[in-house]
Amino acid sequence: MIMQKEFIEKLKIFGLNSYEAKIWVALLSRGVSSAGELSDISNVPRSRSYDVLESLEKKGFIVMKIGKPIKYLAVPPQEVLERVKSKVHEDAQSQAKLLDNLKESEVLDELSLLHNQGVDLVEPTELTASFRGRNKVYEQILLMLKEAEKTFVLVTTEQGLIREAEYFSRAFKKAHERGVQIQIGAPLTGKADEAIALLNDFAEIKNIGDKIKARFAITDGQEITFLLFDDEDVHPTYDVGVWVNTPFFSQAIMDLFEIVWKDLDVVKVKN
């Protein structure tokens, strides 16, 4: 039986290694078979086939048939899929519970202390980073939003506002509940009305028109993440952002932003 490498690689999404995938496929093609036969069909070494079959049985992909010689039956793929989904869900819940418990543990306190001490030793010029890919940039901006204490400024494009309203909506709400003043500016033509309606309760939104053509976020006048390209000209994979933790530069951009901001009208859109 010839097994295409690409097909075997796809089966790793089930949580299988190469030997397990080959044995499983071989058994599916036969319905019922012995370890020796499966070894020959799949080109898995006979010395490994028993271990592999035992692993597949534990994972719920196959069952052992009563009788001699020992043979194995394949579980229907649809049932296997449901079992794998259930296992992934159980593992995720268990891991999430462990991580939630970690929030209240001394371990996290010690890790946070180490991080804070480490940051104190870093030169300000070293507190910079670059991010390639829009998701990576958004993750950094989300972190800034979560850590904001007083103010958060976001300047973006109209299409950017549509994306970011959905991506950051929960974080905007939580920041607003903490008392953070949120200001969002974008050139608006009516395409982002749904996004504005989603954020009106949490943020002050204004139409910046062509007065500011940029994409950046500033937290508490202390740190800034700015994007290097217009999102109309770059694929999300190649979008690039630069984060700088410097009050001098961040506050300078903030002051320039405020000069424009104070003369603009707030945009309100009803749900």
C-alpha cells in the first residue's frame, strides 16, 4: 500500500505521529488485521508496530479483537474525530484551570518580580521591539491596552477601525471600566458605522479626515506602537509594527495628536 507523505502529514492534526498515522491508515484500508500484516502494509518496523497499536488503542482509534491471533479493528473516522475533539476540549479546560490557579500562586508573583527587576536594569534605548504580521502587532497593542492606567490613544484607518473594533472590543470595555480615557481617530466615510456603534459606549471617536495619516497606539503617554505601512498597501502577513517604551517620544506624538484632536467633532452612531 503506497502512502503519500502529504496525506500522512495531514493526519498529524489528529495528534498522531508518522508511525501511528501509517498504521491507522493501513487498518482503515483493511477493516481488521493483525500487527504483522499492518507492519508489512504500512512499512512500519515490526518491532515498533505493537507499541504503536497499543498507543492507538489508548487514544481510541482502534479496538482489539478477541481471539487468536490478536487482531485489531478500526474505529470509524467520524467517531475518532469526535473523540479527538472531546479530548482536546477536556485538555484545554484542564490547562485553563491550571493557568487560572497560577494567577493566585506565589510562582506568578515571583515571575513578575523577576520581570520587573529585569526591566529596571534595561537601558531605555533597549526597550524597543518590532513585530511582523498584523496579528503580532495587534497582540502588542492589546497588551498595551490591558496595561493602560489613564489614557489610550488609537489612530487608524477606516478599514483598520472595522477590524480593531471587533478585535479589541472586550479590552476596550474593560479598560473603560477601569477608568481609562480612550480616544480613537480615523478617516471616516460611513463604512465603519457598525464598528463605531460597537465602541461608542467605551471610547471617544472622531473623524480625523486627512489631518493625520498614520497608524499608531499610545498608552499613558509612556509607550507607543506605530505601524510602518498603510494597510491598503500591505498584506496582513507583511504588516510591520514598532514598539518603543519612551515617555519623551510618546508624549511628543501625544501632544501633536492633541493639537488636531481638540478641534474635531465626536462621532456618534446608534446601535
